[in-house]
Amino acid sequence: MNAHTEATDPFTLSDPAAAAILSEVPFRRFAVIGDSTAEGTGDPWPGYETVPWADRLARWLLAAHPRTDYLNTGKRGALIADVHALQLPALDAFRPDLVHISCGGNDLFLREANLTDVEAALDDLCARVAATGARLSLFTLADSFTGRMAPVRPLFAGFAEAVRRVAQRHDALLTEFWDHPARLRPNWLSADLIHLTMAGHAVVAAEIAKNLARHTARELPPELARHP
């Protein structure tokens, strides 16, 4: 078991620290769409609050800006087509100014899945969301494909490259987790070796908050500027 708790983990942020670095972030209507990664699936972990990454980030944005609103339509098992059909109507009604999109991984497990087609579908989804005027946020999945998941590592390495290309095409805020040091911890993945634990969720929330802050006028304190 990892020796850290949320209070001592160098990769997490306390609520006050997170709210402070988000104080100049301009976004007030934060939405998350996608699959289980968006929804927040994951096992609890001792010493860490059982709050998924998106809910944490929304809480921090609300603390920094009390008029912030939050929508999360993420659904476990959702394919990119499901997000298009079932989640975009609620997103349009919400009128977000920041949208995080997490999907595509489930599509890769479909029979005869083609990475080129998955990238094209994700690109189309991002174009549709960007047309609302919202800023997009994406992240790469971490390179933590071990045990029974090791055979799919090359496929997901390719998917990470696809996410980077899509993010660049749409000027999305991209948060990198592929080689994040925390991915090697025993508390990173849930028992299913697919979803994050709540310890992993805490790290993801902190890195996205720092990335949002990097893209505003506010400079991060040196101790938060990069991985320890």
C-alpha cells in the first residue's frame, strides 16, 4: 500500500491551494462529457477522499468563483457515438464555457476497431463541442497497462498520440498523464486495472487544475509548477 495520504501526497492539492491557483481562471460553466473516466468510476483508497476528479475540480472552481456551474453527463460504457446522441443535448442546454471530453477508450475494444476511425470520431465530437464556443479540455490516459491489460498497451499508446493530435487541432487544453510518475504507484488503478482509484482521481484533479492555471495570467508557485 502506498505510504501517502491525500494530505501528504506531493501530487495532490488541498482545497485552499487549488482555489488559490484557480482564482484567475475565466471559466464559470464547467461541463464534463464522456465515459466512465468522465463519470468518475473508481475504487476508494484509504487516506483519500472518495470524490472523483471532475467533482473535485468543480468544487475548486466553485470555491474560487462562487457563481460557477457544473454539469457532468459522463456514463460508464459510453462510446463516442453515445456521447454524440445522448449527452450533447444536455450540453447545449447548459451553455458551457469549458468542456472536458473523455471518451474513445471503449471504442477501441469494439470488434474490428480501427484507431484511425476512433480518432476521426473523437475529432468530429470535439469539433461539434467547439462550435458551442466552449474551450475544450482533454487528457491522455496514463501508461499503466500491466498484467492482463499489458497486451493493449501499444493500442493505447497510439490512442494517446491521437488525443494529442485532436487536442492540437482544436486548441484544447491538454493535460498529459501518459508518463506521469504517479502512474507507477500501487494506488493508481482500481482492482479492475482499468479505472483510477480515488487516489488517482485526486492526482488527476490536481494536474488539470494546475494546467488550467498555466493557461491564465496567473503563474503557479514554483513548488507547483512541475512534477516533484
